[in-house]
Amino acid sequence: MAEEIGDSKKYHCEGKRTPASVGKSLVLSPVKVTKATPEDLCEAGTSLTFTASGKDELRVVYEDPDSFSDETMTQTFTRLN
């Protein structure tokens, strides 16, 4: 299980994700919101897919948070020495 926290001046959200699939990638479920202030600003969101990309990179893919789009967003994290 993975915990997730989102904070800003307008909201505080806490939730949990569970592994949905493990193989060449790790897929975590959408967030199950456990604490929300205010309640209407915290949503379940989308699943996350983590994939190793080479020796020193991790890619995270998730659907675009804009509900009017069907695009996906990818972030790549590179280990720094």
C-alpha cells in the first residue's frame, strides 16, 4: 500500500493506493481518499504506471488530470550522483 498526500493553500488531501498489477511495470490503483479538507476538492484521480527506463531512470505515466482530455502525461526521473 502507498500513501499519498496533496497540499496547497486551498486543500489538504490524503489517500492510499494499492498495487493493481505487477509485471514489467508496477501499476498502482487510483487514490482512495481517506482525509479531505474541503471534501469537494479531493478526488480519486487515475492509476499510476511505474516503469524502469534503463539503469538510472524511472518513468511514471498517468492520465491527464484535465477531465476534458484523453491524453496521458509521462514524467521521467533520473538518478543523480
